[in-house]
Amino acid sequence: MTHAAIAPLDRRSVLRGAGIAVALPFLDAMRPAFGASARKAAGQGAVPRRMVCIQTNQGIMPQFFFPEKPGRGFALPPYLQILASHRERFTVFSGVSLPGVTGGHQAEKCFITGTPHPDQNGFRNDISLDQVAAEHVGNKTRHPSLVLAMTTEGKTLSYTRNGSPIPAESSPRRLFQKLFVQGKPGEVAEAVEALRMGRSMMDFLGGETARLSRSLSGEDKARLDQYLSSVRDLEKRMHSAEEWEQKPKPVVARGQPDDIQEAMRFVEKTDQMFDLVRLAIETDSTRVVSLFIDTTVIHNITHHGNRPEMVAELRSHEEGQFKALNRFLSALAQAREGEADLLDRTQVLYGTCMGSANSHSNVNLPVLLAGGGFRHGQHLAFSTANNHNLATLYVSMLQRLGIEAGSFASAKTTMRGLEMA
């Protein structure tokens, strides 16, 4: 098969278009048009469902997390005893991991992407679970998703479809302002103008790509059409964002928090973040959240070598984290939404990239899922020698949001034994 001669493209013009394409997905203003108030005004009564994904990156000591017996009615191990009031509202998993996700601490970037071999040269991540959810349900709130982290090192749980990391907000103070502090009229006008400038850039990009299209092969034209479809979708989102800038933000009773600077006070900062996540969900400001809990400050004692004094110190820190999680789940359970509560409507994934930080193992990951409308109160135990694919849980989570997902990462089916309520 022969092709007509194709003139070589000016590489600078391609880079110019690519530069815009790379920058646009990170625009904070790409917010969809319909939040809770708009949904009510339009008479839409669909039950909102939500997802919160949380990773603590220094592991969880398995001997204090995993139940001894599978099924229901299991004795609660020490860490799960802290969550005892919610035992019928969570499922704990054992014998699960993400196929090919290895490399010790390198695996932390893949906890909700499931992309294999993060420790190899040339590694490129894939889209994260929360961002798949945001593509489908994020168009109902002011913020399609909140990407949060307790870290000063630029870490994140969330990645775009091209594998680019999404910068996480690590300041509770800034997060509060973003969610609940209304900008002054001049600031709102500036934000709207910035959005319009962004739309003008995309108009320019459309003209440039139309010019380039005349000299492309059939395959390249197909790729370009797919790209332009994405550009048009971004234009719609930016138009919606202009509308959001003109609408008042929710008013909440609590005041603006002060940031905690001391690294060892990570449990207190976790409480701050959880409280703001609860408020964001309660005000329907977002329905998708990721939170990266960086506890590198206790990294040294995770390599405890089973020395009793170090195990006891690490256990104290980890119990503090589970107490914070319990307070978060309790706050969701106490917040009513119609005939249900927010925990019924919110899936809360909590886990870690390492089965044992002491040995940098990436198998037998400690993971639990609370709330969200599943039949909980069980321990789903799989083989510790031949782990079950954790990504099957992610398929189940997407389907519970109403997304027609048949696969995610390496998983081609849902989590075995986990049923919707």
C-alpha cells in the first residue's frame, strides 16, 4: 500500500500545540456546571454517590490489621477495634496486591493507578481511579475532584490520562479558602478573564491544528480528531467554570484552620484534612477526593526489625491514624442526607502501597473499604502466596458510582465476594 507524499511538519508548531495541551489539564478552573443548588433547581433528584481514596505511604503493620479468620463475625484485630462502631460498614481485605507494582516505596505512586513497574527506567503512570470517577461524576459539582496531600514534597495520588501527576493541595488553610471563601468582585472578574483567555488559547489551537491537518496522513488525522474532541470538551468545562465563578460558595459554621507545620503532628493534620473533606462532601462541593498521607517522618521506625520498643512506638503512631479515620467515618455517619447518611453514599478506600514497610514488600497489602452502599461487615481473605488483584476492587467502586466500567488497570472484572447493598 502506498501513501501520498506528506510534507514534513514544522516541529515548533507541533510543540506549540503540545505545550497548550499539556498546560490545560492543570487549570484549576476546569470545573463543571452543576452543583447541588443547580441540581435542585433543575429538579434532579438522583442520589449522589461519592468516592474518597486515601493512602498512607509508610505501610501498616499487618499483625495489628489483618483478622485471623475470613468471612463475617471475625474477631477484630487491634487497629480494627478502633473502628468497632463501624464494623458492619466496612470490608477488610487480605491477600491482595497490584500485579507488577513493585519497588518498595516507588509503588506509592501507583496505589490507585495499578500501573506496573514504577521502579523501572522510563516508567510512565496511567490515569488514577479518582480521575476516572471525576470524568463521569465530576460534572455535578463545583470541583470535579479534590486532590489533596499531607506532604511538603509534591507527592500525589492522582494522575491524568497521559500519566501526568496532578499537583495536590497540602495546606488546609488554602483548601478552606478554595472551598468556602468567596473572592472579592475584582478577584472574581480576574478569574473569569483568565478563563476567557484560556478559551482564546484553545480557539487559536483549533485553528493551528486545522492548518496542520491538511498535511497529515490518515492515521495522524484520526489522532488529531481525537485530540480536538478533547479540546472541545475542555472548552465546555471552561465555559461552565465561568458560571461557577459568578456563583456564591457554600457557607459553613467552622472557621478557617491554621496550617500545622510540625511534621510529627501528622495525625492532627489528618484530622484537619478529614474535616474539610467531610465539609466538601456535605456541601456537595465535590464527589471525588484523593488524599496522600505522607508519614515519611516515621520512616526509620518502620524498619523496626521486630524490636519491641520500636514496634510499640510505631503502633502508637498507626493507632493515631486509625483514630483519625474513625473520627472521619463517624462524622460521615452522623451527617444525614435524606433517608441515608453520608457514609452510605460515600465509598472510603483506605490502604497502603506496602504490605510490610519493614521489608519493603509490595504484596499482601492492608486495605479496607468503608461505606458507599456495599454489603460490608466481612473479611475477604485471599491467598497470601498468590494474591488477588486489588484493581478488581476499583472496578467495583467505579460501578457503584454508576459508571459502566468493565475493567481498570490490570483488572477485567469486579472484586469477588463484594456485593452492592
